[in-house]
Amino acid sequence: MSVKAIKAKPHSFRSESASDKALDIVVWILVLFAAAVTLYPFLYVVSVAFSDGGAVARGEVFLLPHFSSSSLDAFGMVTKYKQLWTSYGNTFLYTILGTIANVVFTCLGAYPLSKRSFFLRRPLNFFVVFTMYFSGGLIPTYMVVTGIGLYNSRLAMILPVLVSTYNMMICRSAMSSVPQDLFENASLEGASEFYMMLHIAVPLIKPTLAVLTLYYAVARYNDFFNAMLYLGDTSLQPLQMFLRRVLILSSSEILQQAGTAGAAAAAQNTLKIRYVCIVLAAIPIFCITPFVQKYLVAGTMLGAVKG
Amino acid sequence: MRNASQTIVHSAEPGRKKTLGQLISRDRHLMLMFLPVFLFYIVFCYLPMVGIVMGFENFRMGSGFSGLFNSEWVGLKWFKQFFDSVFAWRLIRNTFLLSFYSLIFGFPIPIIFAIAITQMRARRFAKVAQVITYLPYFISTVVVVGMMTNFLSPSNGIVNQLIVKMGGKPISFMSNPAWFRRLYVISGSWQSFGFNSIIFVAAIMGIDPSLYEAMEVDGASRWQQIVHLILPMISETIILLLIMTLGNLLNVGFEKVYLMYSPAVYETGDVISTYVYRQGIENHNYGYASAVGLFYSAVGFVFVMASNYLSRRVTGSSLW
């Protein structure tokens, strides 16, 4: 389904009746309500993050920011805090390397599974799909990952989530819809399987790969679970672990390092600091998502319709 | 699995049948290509399945992975201990209810929203609204729970500030067992309704415009079009997604519950996966935690199989 189709208007030439008018009103209310409910929390967070500390403490900020000379205090404290940049850097490292590894190995796995002539195709498909039905569970997985020495290793953010079976199945479906004679012709001319994957299969499923890349990148960026299980060392931890400490466990580490430990400063900046952290964490996601909208629509259809 | 029947036709090469050695030599590049993924599945998916035997053993951490084979065998002791404990019923109930309420309240909203979006005449605004409602889906669970925790904070959260302004008393939402499920369901719905509506929007847009025209000629209002045309046309999508959701019914997001809950709300918030985490990783009762985890995996297996069977019966296509 393309963006163009959404523009299509099936009911443009009917005479208006009262009930149709009523429908229009209901539709407007529903959609406006949905958009407002979605946007308001973000707007509020940004407003608090950049408002006057006193106004925030008195509970005067509800929608728009109340600017003052101290608006940027919390922003300054957060951005001067070294640990934030360490975890930000770690997150970008895990996201970039992890996504590359995810996409490469998803293609490497999906291509043989999509080749109809491959004599191991059916057993290997079963081998892969079975893991979607049944898993060893958290504890045995934890034992294996720590047992092979991945505890407090950066690889723990990449290897245990090297491929997602669901995404690989999507990739396999896309590759198996590539006309098989293309491969047959190429192999008659002496092309190797690696060459065919790289120069025939991958270019023809680019839209699918774009969606999978997005899914993988978001998953790597947001990965908290593996970090919590396998990374005890704060210097290795990604942004999500840092955010959990500040937002949920109410750690006051940023205030402390800023040195303004006075009660007044603490009251004025505690909430602002947390909301600045949310803003900083959400910026990359908010920058990317609107641009990949058209791929998203295609991607969801892939997951649900093909199989 | 439309390709299954074609496979046989394709793999039967004209002429004689190849021996295994010939097949291996012909497909060696494909096998080499698959090797890393194969190793991944062996190490991170199948090896843990072997580790399930821990659930029947008195396993100790110091013994490492080889401890699997020389730990004391205790049979069903851990399972008995779990089902005799006061936790079993509470955990199963909490796990089930969290999923069930998420389904009941979360499932219809994307459908209603999709219908509203497609009925909007201001197409440009409809598109903007759609993009806006996707956004929360990509925000991490940590941030969503973090926002919720701070908005609902009894001391400086905006919700309680409003309650106090209106003359009420602050409520400790996050540490009140009565609120846990509501907050879990509402925040989950908030995060995913826009994204989940995509597929319904696509299904509605796929309806042949001439069907609308035919209904208009018959004098049907747009309300009647929704009830008698749109809903029947997307019913297959609805049923398919419902079945898929049922398959994952007990797959409660560990991460979100873990980030949201505290001992104060265990009564309604503690689910099987968080209990396994606490018993295994925090308290080092590996055998016991593996046994509970195995029970959980087994129930999940039954649900997925059932949903796949249903899907095949109802729509003629299974998930994989």
C-alpha cells in the first residue's frame, strides 16, 4: 500500500446528508483526540525541560514552556555529565554495529532458505522456525551467554540478538518472490551463490531490507533487556540503562555532579533534568521515524500478509 | 506455505537423482553462507533448550555448563514446589489478566482509529495525524515507563498536581496494586494503537472504490458503508490478527512489567517471567527458576500451536 493510495477519496461526489455531517464531526473529534493524546506528553516533557525552574516547581507548566534566564540550567547540567555521553556513545556503537550485523546475517540466512533448489531448505526452515514456537527460557539462555564469556562484553549486545527469526522469515519471503529464472540464468553464466545474493536478491528486495533495517535499528537503540542482564559495568552500558537510573530509579547523580546540592536547586531541577534526558533520548527516534513512513506501511503488510 | 508443493517439483532435477555427496558439493556455498546463522541458532536457541534439564536438577552456578550433566537429579521437585506455593496461581492469573485486558481494550482501538483516519476528508491532516500516532511505537519502554512514573509521581507529577488543584488528594499510582493493570494497558495502547492501525488502514484502502459507488447508488449513508462494507471487508484481517495475538497471549512483555513494578504491586503486577528473573538471576535458584520458565515456555508453545491451527482452519494460511 503506497502513500498515494491513502490520498484516494472514494466518497467525493455524494449529496451531503445530516448523518454524513455527523460522521465528519465524529471523525474529526476522534482523530484530533488521538493526535492530541499522542503529542501532549512529548510537548509537556519538552516544555518542562526548557522552562523556568521555579515555574516547574510551583506546578505552573502544563502546555507551553515558561522561559526565563534559568531555562537552560538543567540542560547544561545534563550535557556536562560525562556518563550521559559515555552511554550515548555506547548506544550508537551498539546500534550501528548491531544493525549492520543484523542485516548482513539476516540476508545470509534468508538467501539459502529461499532457494528452492537447496537440498537442506526444508529441514533448515524447520530448524529456524521451531525457535519461534519454543525457547529454553530466560535462565538457560542466561547461563549460555554468561558461560561463553559474554558477561561484561560489548558482544553481549550483538551476538545474542544477531538475527530475529521473524525478520529473517520476512526477508526469506521477499527473496523467494524474486523470479527464479534470474538465478538460473546467472548460475549458467557461472555466477556464484554469493554473487547472486549480493547482485540479484539484495537489490531486488531493497524496500523490504529498508524496513528490516529500521526495525533492527530501533530494536538495537532501545535494547535494555540484554544490557540489564549482561552488562554490569557502567562504562559499557547503553543509554537505556542510564535512563532507567535517572527516570525510574530517581538517581540524583546528575544533580550531585553539578555541585548545586542546595535544596532549592534540587527542587527546581530534579524534574527538569529527567525531562531533558527524555528529550535527548527521543531526538534520534523522532528525527528518523517520519522519513521512513512509506516503508513502514509496506513493512507491516509484509509481516502480516506474506508467510 | 504456498511454496511447499512447488519445492518438490523444482528440486526434482531432470534426469537421475543426485547422491548426498553430489548435493553437498553442489550446494556447498549455500551451506557455507548459512553456517554463521546456523551457529547462532545452535548456541543461543538450541543450547538453552538443552539447559532445560536444569529444571529437573539441583543445579549450582559454580559448576558451569558441565554441571548440567553431573548435578543431582531431583525430578519434578521444583514443579511441585511451584504449584504448591501461593505464587503459582497469582502469577498465572496476573500474566493472563494483563494480556487479556491488553487484548480487550487494545485490540479495537486501532480498528476504530483506522476507520476514522480513512473517513477523513482532510487527507493532508489525516496523513500528518497518522505519522504522529506512529511515533510512540518507536520510543523505548524505558522512556515510556519513565514518563509514566514521573507524570504520576505523587510529589511533582503533573497528574497529581491537577488532582490537587481540583481539590483532591494525591494518588500513588505506581505503588497502588489497583492501578497496575490499568496503567499497563493504557500505556501499551497509547504506545501501539497508531502503529497497529497501519494494517487496517491498508486493508480499508484496498477496498474496490466501485463497491462504495454501488452502495451510494442504493442510497446508503456513510455510516451504513462503514457497517455493511468496510467492516465486512476488513473482517478477515481482523480475524487473522486476532488469532496471531492469541498465539502470543501469554507473552507479556517482561521488560515493561519489570520496569513498572515494585514489591508494593506484586499482588497484581508480578508475572511469570519477572518471577523467573527474580528467582533465577537475583536469588540464584537456577533449578527452580528454570522449571517455572519451562512451564511458561510449554504453555506458550501450546498457545502458538493452537493459534496456528486456528489460522490454518479459518483463513487457509498459517503464520509460517
